[in-house]
Amino acid sequence: MSTSTEPEAKGSAAAEPAAPADRVGSGTRLAMILLQGRTLIVLVALVIMFSLISSDYLTTSNLLLMSKHVSITALLAIGVTFVILTGGIDLSVGSISGLAGMISGGLLYEGLKLPGGDTVWFSTVMVIVIGILIGAAVGAINGLLVTKLKVAPFIATLGVLYAARGLADLRSKGGTFPNLAGTPARHNTGFNVLGGKSWIGVPVAIWIMIVVAALAIIVTTRTPFGRRVYAVGGNERAAELAGIRTSRIKIAVYIISGACAALAGLILTSELGAAYPDTATTYELNAIAAAVLGGTALAGGKGSIIGTLVGAFVIGFLSDGLVLVGVSSFWQLVVKGTVIVLAVVLEQTQERVKTRMTT
Amino acid sequence: MTEPTDPAETPIASRSGTPAASDAAGTPSTEPTALVAEEITKSYGGVHALRGVTFKARTGAVNVLVGENGAGKSTLMKILSGAEQPTGGRILLDGEPVEFPTPREALAHGIGIIHQELSLFPNLSVADNIFAGRELHNRAHLTSVAEQRRRARSALARLRQDIDPDTLVGDLPIGSQQLVEIARVLSQNVRILIMDEPTSALSNAEVDVLFEVMDDLREQNVTVIYISHKLEEFRRIGDYVTVLRDGALVAEASMDRTDTAWIVQQMVGRSQDSLFTRSASRTGDVLLAVENLSVPGKPTPLVDDVSFNVKAGEIVGIYGLMGAGRTELMEALIGMRHHTGTIQVDGRRAVDGRVSGRLALGLALVPEDRQRDGLVQALSVRANLLLSTLNTLTRHLLLSPARERRVATGQVKDLRIKVPGVDAQVTQLSGGNQQKVILGRALRTDPKVLLLDEPTRGIDIGAKTEIFRIMSDLADKGLGVLFVSSELAEVMGMSDRILVMARGRITADLPRGEATEEALVNASASTTVMKVSP
């Protein structure tokens, strides 16, 4: 349920439950169910394990804190999932987070300095919108590089990874914008709501994640655009021949990825109360790992937003759990790496079992 | 050399004294058999792919194995080459029971297989390909390049091919690649060669070369097992024919005791006449008008200044050899290829070069290569069927799965597509049904002119008949149908008018009545003909 390969897979299971059941033993079917839900099972197992070791783990406050951490990875991973579904990859999301944070942070801290010596100030909402638009614009550059100049996605977004980080540094010449509180007269207070405030007991960052995830699920499963994303990733030539404007779809997914990354960057900056250019460095790797853990195929065409969400939770809950029980940060990396590779091994086992069931 | 059409000349055929042609499984054991598959059964879960098939391959003969898709040919060959294990029965090699747990084991016993899809490395040289996985070493355990080159040359010489062993395989024409693959298998001391539809990608000239090679192999006492869908071809080359249907052996005979009609009847249980269902309908206005269309290419244009039209209610067939520019013409028409010249559909001129624009104009293409250009394999039958027309299915910008299912189910019924359910993954379907899914997708765009590129390639006769019937029905409804085919019988049986292409040009435009086999074949090679006799 967590990692089903694509929206259709659920439908087919519901439409003809009897056919495979006749031919395959119940053992194989059980194995299939366990494999399909593997990431969710791992998540539940992690929660049980850590709550046995530490009584502080399974508390409302800790769960909320961990989920807030997860929300950053999840936002990045949702965007990246769109790109991976088309068969691409986006390495630039961490840098886009950093750049969007610096642009928005700069606007709050010192405004926009015009050449004539004047300074323009924007309201908080405008600042947030501008930050997200910056992310979308960088995403559009990724998309244009991939579609118009035919640069391989890995290379194009690697280039943008460096360039966007460099631009983030340039914005403050490497320094930090320390105070983002704003002043009421300029209508730019309240930026701290994104990362620091709660609504009915739940941090705003988690609400944002829920809304973005819900939108992403609807877009991927219930809109023509979503279906086209899967088609482009599944077989680009066939998609083109079916009348799909594949370049448009690809540019669009990089824009979505960039916008999601910018939103994550703004939340991080808001949480910190200061904008510094190294924000979210290497976060792209967490995002890709979450998508892969959630069953998204790097070759494209297979995966789901729900899977990615669960993947993000596994990564987040695992890291925070290890910290809580006092495992050294070096071992944390080893464990994280093992889990990711294990997830792919299980995915392949699932594919094998599936083939055995259908042939 | 190539005269297997007269079976009296081949010694094996003349020795066969079988009185009744349809003597199923009862052929006398007087002829030496290299390989016998005895009472082979194979089931996957509860599905029986083979039910007690006893197949004999005569030594030094071309043993043809035919049957519709899903008849069990490929399964049987997989078992004989060690890729699959039988559920029951045994394999006898020269009378001795043998087991092939792996393809390597089968190869060690002298059984080699050439698959429909080539398994060559296009980025490596011919010699490297022939010795891939079993490189020759010198004393320092380095690859002895010179020795490999020498032996590769002699392996190719055995096939009477003068291909430079240093050429990259990817640079060779597909026919030569096929021969390299044969050389690779034969160089491993293979006595029994299994060929699974080796001609599906070859031009007629290349098929001739292949058949010469097979004649040589026969003289070298190599036993060939030959799987094919192409009736005219295997009638030319085969000594024996074995027909499978639904996983069982239905007939076995020496080729000279059979005729085409009999074989088709054995395969499907009806005669070939019912294959083609065309009776010309009344034609109307010009629906597709193409003028001066060219597709640039090097060294000569792929499509060279082509003009023609298709009328309402008309089926126009395009015949030509591989590489004549037929597929390129189709791709230019649908907007997948850059081209010059004008295209008008029902009086409206194509302005942009995109597929979406051409679909809107009323063109739709069923491509030649279904796996590469047609299907999105990871998606369901429903998603594949509706892929071109998603925008017509939304309400408030959202797709409704229930509505999608209803529409897709209707289409599945209309085209009689055999599916476990519209939500089944499209790869679960047979080739013919996959083809119908792509056809269904094209029809859902409500085309005025339907373009079909080799619509019956690699599908069984039952599905072929249905595709032909659908084409006829569409023409009767007033659509224009333009289809490409390499099979003469198909073009002549289905077209109201036949265009022949050669080297990017249209070399003949013949109405049904004037199109003889000879005229078509001559026109398909016309540029060379003109050179020879000016």
C-alpha cells in the first residue's frame, strides 16, 4: 500500500483479485503483500524498536518534532519524485533551497537595493512568493537545459547544483542575514510562521507538507498531466507519438521540483531565523533516497507520491531515532546507507515475485 | 543453389515415403532424428503452455515449426535450448536422454539458438562479438586479437560473408548483423541451430542470402529448427513442417506434401481465403493530399519529393523493401520527423510539425515497432488506450477512474481485444492484442486518415484477420487508410490502390486490378532496374 508501483497497480489488484489467487500459493501472496508494504513495515518496525529502547521516542512532542524534520525532506522528495517519474533526476534541489532562502532572507533583511540608492521592501507574502518563483525559475532552467539543449539530466542539474549554490553565496558574499524579523511598518513581519509556529498543536511546516503532498497525489493520480508524466517516463517515444508534448511535461516537472525545493528552503530559513548560504547542502541526496526507498524507479514511469512520503518518514525517523538513543553520527551514516541499498534489493525481489505471479 | 522450392531435389525430402501428409505424430522413424522432444509438457501455475508435445528434428534438414502466437513454439524452443525446464517429458539427443539445466549446457551439447531480437553488442567489433564471453587467450592471459580476427574471418567465410572482423557491429546493416549472430553461434560447434523468426527484420535480398546460408548448413549436415510466421518464406526453405496449436502438436509432414492452405488450416482451423476481407468500398473526396514531401537524410534524402493522395473510403497500401523510406514517410506524416513539402488533411493544411497538431488535424499512426514506439509498458491497458485523449475525459480538470474504465471497456469490446481486465498491465497481452490497444488509442482520436505501419508485424494469423477486418470497416465508414507492408500477399489482398516505394521515391501507383506481384517487385527495385536496362 505504501509503495505500489503506480496508480494503476491498485486498480488492477482490486479488479481481478481471484485470477492470481487461483494459481499462486498463499505463501507467495503473503510475501507479495509484505513486499509491497515493505517501507511502511520498516517504518512501523523502526518506531516500535526505538520506543522500546527509549521512552522519549514515542511521545507526541517527539513525533511532532521528527515529523517537522521530515517535512523538509518530504517537500524536496515530492518535487524530485515528479522528475524521477519522467526518467530524469534533479540534483540541484538542495542548492535551490539555499538560493531561495538567501533571496527571501535578503529581501527581509535589507530589501531590494536599486541602482539609484533607493531600497524597495516587500511584504512577507510577496517575499515568500518571490522565493518560490526563484525556485521555479531555476527549475525551468534545468528543464530547458534537458529538453532544448539535450543535456543529460544528471549533468544539467549537477551544473545547476554548483551554480545555484554559488549564487546563494554571492547574494551575501558568503555571509549570513542574521535577522529576518522585519518591521511592522514595512509589512514584512511574521516570516517565522513558516518554520517556527504551530496551528492546532501541529507545526506549520507539517501542515505545508500535508497540503503539498495531497496536491501532488491528486496531480499524479487524477489529472491528465500526471498520467502524461508516467507515460513520458515509461516510454518517451510512445508518449510523443500519442500526441504528448514531452518537452513541456519535462520542463514542468523540473519547475515543480524547483518550487518545492524553494518552499523547503524558506521553511528551513524561517526555522533558523537567519538566512545563510549553506542551507540544505547535500539535502538532494536525502530527497532522492526517500523517493527510491518509496519505490520510485530511477528509470522512470514507476513510483508514487505516497511511497515517497513513507520513504521520507523512514529516513527522518531513523536518523532522529539514532540520535535519540545516542548512536554516533558516523554509525548513523552507515545505517542510513545500508537501509537505502536494502530497500532497492527488496524492490527487485518484489518485481521477481510479481513476475512469478503473473506468468 | 537456392532452389528448395522444388523439394524433389533435396535428398531428404525424396527419401520421405510418408503416404499421408497430415499424418500427425505417426511419421515413420526411418529418417535419422538429431533431436527428439518426447511428450514434453510445460505449465506455468495452472496454465498449460505445452501438453505432451513430441517434436522431432531430422538430421541435416530444415525443420520448420509454425503456429499462432501462444501456440507454444517459443516455450518449446526455450526448453530445447536450456532456458526453461520442462514440467514433464524428456529430450533425446541422438537417441540418448539429455538434460539442459542451462543454455550453456545445451550449447555444450551442440544446440545453439538465435533469438528474434539480436543479442549482439553494437559497440563492439564483429570479432569481439563472435568471441564475446569466450575470448581466446594467449599465454600471458591476454586476448589474442589476431587469432580472434582470423577465426572470425573464417567463421564468416563459412557463411560466404566477406565482412571485415574489425567493423563495429552497430555499423552493419541489420541483415549482416543477423549473419554475424549466426556466425557466433556456429563457431561454437553447433550441430543443431534453432532460429526464432530470423527474417522478421530482413529485406528480401537479405532473406535470400540467409536462405543460401541455410542451404550450405544443410549440406554441412547441420540440423536447423526454424520458427516463422511467413508462409511463403518457410515453404521455400523448409524440408519438414510441424504445426503447433494451443500447446499441442496438430500436424507434422514433409514440406512437399503440404500446401499453404493446408498449413494455414492446421494452424487456425480455417482456410487462408478468409484472411483478407477487402471488398472495395465507394471512394469519396481526397482526405489526405501530400505534395513534394521530402525528409532530408545522408547521403540521399530518406523520402525524396513524394506526392500522393488518399481518398475517403480508400485503403492505400505502400509496398517496398526495408530502407525504402516507408517508415520515414509515415513518421513525417505524423510529425515525428522534420520534413519539407505540404500535407493537407480534408482540405486543411498542416502548419506545425508536432504530433499533437497532426492528431488534431485528423491523422493518427499505428507505428511499426509497438514496443519501442507504441506501448507504455508500465501502464495499464486503460491508460494506454486513453493516452491520446485524456483531455476529453476530465471533469473539473480531474480524471474519473470510473469513467475511464467505462470508456476503455467500450473500446475493448468494439475491437474485441482479449484482456483479463482493462486495469491489467498492457504487457500481459499477446502481441495481437497489444496492437489492437494501440489501434484503439489511434481510433479514439477520431482520425480522418489512419496510418498503419506494418500493422500485422509479429502477430498471429487470427489477430491479422481481425486487423484487416477493422481496416475494411473503417474504410467503409469513410475513413482513409494508408498502410505499409512488406508482405506482398497482404498489400495485394487489402489495398484498393498500391504505392510502391524505392529509395525514398514512389516508383509505382497501381490500382488493385493492375497490381501483379511482378509489377510490384519490379517497382520496388526500380532504381536498380533502370540502371541495368536503360
